[in-house]
Amino acid sequence: MKRTLALPLTAFALLAASCTSSGSTTSEPDSSDPGSTEPFTTEPDITAPDTTNPVPDPGDDASTGPVGFAPASLQQFDNCSAFLGYVHTEGVQRVGPYGFEGGGYVGFPEVFATEESVDVAAAEPSEGRATDAPVGSDAQADAEGEAGDDGGFSTTNVQVEGVDEPDIVKTDGDRILAITGETLHYIDVSEDGTTGIKRGSIVLGSETQYAYGYEIFITDDRAVVFASSEVWNDFGRGGPTPVFSDDVAIAESEEAVEEAIPVEPDAPIGGPIVPGSYFGPQTLIIEIDLSNPDALTVANTMLIDGRYISARSIGETARVVVTSPPQDLGFLYPSSPGTEDKAEEANRQVILESTAEDWIPGYTVTDAAGDAQSGQLVDCANIHAPADFGGFDMLSIVTLDLASSLDAPTGTSSVIASGDTVYASADRMYITTNIWEPIVNEQTNEWLDENYQTAIHRFSIAGDGPASYEASGSVEGHLLNQFSMNDRDGVFYVATTSGAPWRGDGSESQIVAMEAEGDQLVKIGAVGGLGKGERIFSVRYVGETAYVVTFRQIDPFYVIDLSDPRNMTVEGELKIPGYSSYLHPISDTLVLGVGQDATDEGRTTGTKVSLFDVSDPANPLEVDVWTMPDSFSDAEFDHRAFLWWAPTNTAVLPLQSFNDRFSGAVVLKVENNTITEQGRIQHTDEEVGAIGQTDCRVLTSDEIGTDENNEFFWVEESGGQVQGCGPDDQGGAAGLFCNPIPLDEIDFYYWDGEPTIDTTGLDRIEICYPDWNGFQTAVQRTMVIDNSLWTLSTSRVQSNDLGTLDRTEAIDLT
């Protein structure tokens, strides 16, 4: 049953500000905010700054830094004192009455419930805290097992060959490891690849650790799972219990909150935090022992302070990218505009008395026995500051050995900046974000649009040792995604569209070439003027050529020569209806594009697969097209959903059609400059049983009732069924999606009184309804093992003959 918690508007205002990406506008809370209390009535205890670590007055030049810091060059801190001097300097100059407005999330303010407890005390220290061969080319096909007509298996569709990317499914030809929801499943595959059997499963989530976005790497008898997690103080959810001032009791339950927080008529600065408050992101890494496929177990778990961005692996060395905001520094809030100066002064003191532990992310590793070790994620000597101030987040690359047990991270490299998009070649990793800009009242979206820039941070990942930070730079405009970037022969290429991501008309795009000069990435060449009035929809780099698609009403497909990075040129351009949002080279002269067809006015009409002939770069041609009206494919926005199997010239992409109510995958053959639909695959049960077939007892209309206020009534009216299941019943129903309801919660689904169901012998009720939107049967990933095409949906793993597309196996996962 859902619970609703009240959150003070002061805390909500901070959450809105803290979740705003750097460079976006954030307004100060309005003085009419009903969450505000009486004005600040007592002078806070502001002590003098520590003269042993002098910090300039906010009126001084903002470029001034601690002793020994040259603002024009990269800063690597020799020790924690130098690091702390840097964050004190930058923090004092940028903090305001509402914390770091628009400059990075730092947690909720510490708030006090009585006038006597107003005190700006020092913050407590935290306790233990490849090659460049184009993907899809013959080179990649040779790397996929023994790729050929009689065997081999496909791997995750990645951007750079040899640089693996985590995904929701992995296979080595003998087994399939797949994640659906919060569950990891182990599927044994037969020697001929046609059939399989479900072995063990393990639930990754728990009541004490909320997480989402699970994805994996596998090696030998180990799977390493990555996920995003959040810290809440919602009781029973694993987050910290809210602590108020000494004279206010700690709330031990939701119901006790009102009693624990007395209402004072002259309460200072702000209101209290209540259960349900958000405290910050975490990265969850789980090591799963696969040695016994029938009994998967968690070997170790690592929690890192900060938001999980992405990961890459080369061989058995994985690099995990995390962006960490500072710990909750304990900022105060003004209760009215008249107290803003005092709150700002108090927050400056909070900055000055913060410790290094308040700014450096921590980690905790817990083994199967529950023993934990904690510490700081990075040493002060491995922290860097870019020449252009990048906010107060800390961007870290954590190096993990996939062949060894998960242990305390060592050799982490960090830069004081945020991170959004990750690209990795065989020896370098680039991470980008927009440049931090302080937000003031006179700045508008238009100002930000005109000045929008993207910061780029380069790390060396050569070898299996820790990543090392090398250089930073910036370019005008914003990136689309990881495919906007490329590293070739020491030259970095980045495709951007001018202005901010929300910009509409008036944009144009460019490719910029950059090289490292010392610790700076500097521009050495550019080709611009691409798609004026449009924005980039896809980019693909292949050797010395880049393919760029822009769109607003029509799709200019550009071919760009990168052979001389100081003098790049547009070789050819093709204007066609619609656009490609993913480009995949399938040979030296052919490129497949997956996107949307569109009218001449730019209105999209459904999925479109284009075959481009680029044998003459000056005259690219769209030689064939396949379309499905009123449909979309996950491959349009997630390249890992696309499969190209070179041995049989087969492309497979998930597809959902609103018009045909189709949910599954389409198989296309690409031969002789022609795209031919070979067939479609669905995860429906018509072949294996009648709709609604179940081992539970289907409830009658008399038991369900006919009152329209009864939710069970509407389940049956909509083509579903309600069933009672005993403890030994498997449950579920063919062709339907079933949601189990514990007996003690049945009344939640009855709006007209107590249920009339005879629950004797039952331990649950299941409401089963048609999968109207195809969510349960929507194919998410496809892979080839020997001569079989395997597909994954939320509800099953399925095998079809690659030639005939006849179903050979259906393994239910629910």
C-alpha cells in the first residue's frame, strides 16, 4: 500500500535546486513560501576563519586560489591541506544563503527546531567512508567466437571494438546471464545453442538498498553488477535516520514525526527534515558467485558515495565512472529574505570548518558474512582541479580487477568536476559535462543558451593499473551521446550542437579536433555549419571518416573527411525525409541507419531502417529503406539493443508498433544493396497454451462482485482474470501479466467493503491482466548462439532458429 509523506517546502526547494544540472537556471525560493517560518531572530555564532589556512574575502578576484595554485593550469594536490584550501577558497566565494545554487548538490541543510540550538558548529568528519576497427565490420565478426555459418556467438554491440560495455544480458556461448527488473537469471545453453534450461536466479535488490538500472560484466565464475542507488531517510528503507538538535527527540517512526518536532513560533532559519527526504546518490557494485549455477550467491557488495555514470572493461580490467557530490555539509536556510545575509554568513562558516572527509567520497565493502570495511575512495594526492572551475562534485574513475574478488578500491583517480557522458578507446577515457556557471538573477535561459559549453576530461587507461588524469578542455555547445566522441592517433574528435540541449531553432553543429598540450586539451581544427537550424541526431566515426545526421524537417546525412584534423572537410551530403538516430557500419562502403521516417514537414511516422552507400563519399546514396508505420525501436536510443550478425548479413532490432499492436523483434536481411524483412519474433503464448491458462483457481464473477467501484471487477471487464493461489501453486497465467497480492492487502483492492472471496487454502490473490502496452513481451535484447537467435524480454528468454525463425525454446523468467 502506498504511503504519502509530507515534505517541507524549504527542503523541496533545495532538492529542486540540487537536482538541477550545472549551468541550468535556478531561482531562489520565494519569500511567500508557506514552508518558511518566522524570521531569523538571533545572531548565529560566526567564528573567525582559521588564519592558518587563509581564505580570501568573497569580494576578491574569484581566480585567486590557495598558495601554490596557478589558475591557468591543472592543479594536483600534494596533500589534504592543499585540497582543503582549494575547496574552502572556491566554496566561500560561491556559497549563498541557499547553499551552492546551481553549482552541484550538497545535501539538505542541517536545521534546528529551537532558538537556543542555533549554532554553526564544525561539520563532523564522516566515519570511514582496444582497436579502432568499426563495430559491425568483418573485424568484429572475426572476434565473436568462431563466427561463421555453423557456430559462434554475438557479443554486446559496443562503440569501440575491444572495449566492452556493461549490459542487462551477457553470453559466452555456453550460458546466458540476464537481468530482468531486480533479478539476475542464469540460463544454461545446449551444445548446439538451440535450447536452454533456467538454473538459478538471485534478487539483486533488497529492502535496505533501493537500486535501479542494473547491468553486468561476466568473467569465468563471477558476475559484477553495477547499479544506481539512492540514500533516503525513509524508515525501513536503509537510509539514515533524521537527526535534529539535541533537545529534539529522534523520530523513530513515521507516526512519531509530528510529536518529535515541536512547533516554535520563532523557529530560526528553516524547517526540519522529515522521513522521505533525499540525501544523495550512491553507486552499488555487487559481486555474484556463479560457481554453482543452481544457487547464485552474493560474494561481496561495494557502495560508493556518488552517482553511477557508466563503466568500461578491457580484458579483465574494468573502469567505473562515478560523480560524487560533497557530503551533507550542514548548510542553513533563511526563513525569509530578511535573514538571507545571516544565512549566507553562516554557510560561509560551514565551508571554512568543513574537513576533507566532508568533500571526498567514501566507500564500504561488505562480504558475504556481513563484515564491512570503509574508507575514502581517493587519496588527496590523486585529486585534480581543472583550469576552468567545474563545480564541487568529484568525478572519479575506479579501477576493478574482474578476475579477483571485490575489494577496497585502490589507485582511484579523481577530478573536481561533474560527469555525464563516457567514451573510451583502448588506452584513453574521456568524460564530459557542461561547464559550471554560477546562477544569478539576471541570467536567463537565453544567456545560458548563448554561452553553453561542454567540459572534457581525459584520463589514461593504458595497461591494467589505475587510471591517471591527463588533461581538460572545453568546446562550445552540447553533445548528443557517447558516439559524439572519438579518439584516433592521439587526436580527440567531438561533435557538438551549438547552444544548450533545450535549444530549438537557430542551432548548427560542428566537429572539433583537439590535442593535449601539457594538461590542456586545445582545439586544432573544426568543421562547422552542419545542419543550420537543426541538431545532431546521430554520429559515427569510421577510420578517417565521420557520418553525421542532423534533423528538423529533413535528414541531412553528412560524410566528413577527418584525415587532416587541422583541415577537416564535408565531402558529401544527402537530404532525405526522416532521420537516423543510430548508425552502424556493416562494411567499408555500407552503413545502416535506424531511426524514424517523417513527412516533408518533419512529423515522424514510424520506424525507418536506411541503407546508405558511401562508396563515393562525395555522393552518398540511400539505396534502400524498410519502414513500419506507427512504431519505434529501442535501438533508436540504446545501441546495445541493436544486433548485426555479419556471417549471415542479418540485422535484428526490437520493435513495438502501436498500429499493429506488435511487440517483439524484426529480423532483416541485408544483401545486394537491399533490405528484406525475414520475419518477426514475438514472446506471446499462443503457441504453448490458451490465454489465461493457470494452475491457480480462477475466481468466479460471484466472488469478484459486480460493483463498478471494485477494482477486481474492472480487471475481468478488461479481459483479465483474478485467481487465488495456494502456497504450492506456481501461479501466473498464459498470455497475461499477473501481480500477486498478499491476503492481508486484499482490502486495498476492494473499495466497497470486505472481500467475499473464500480464501481457504490460499496464500495470495493474483490479478492477471492483458499486457496492453506489450511491456512484458517487449524484446529488449537479441543475440546469436550457433544457429539460434535468442531474444530477451521481461518475461522470458526465447530461442528461434536463425534461418527459419521457428521457435525452439521458451524459458519463462517470471
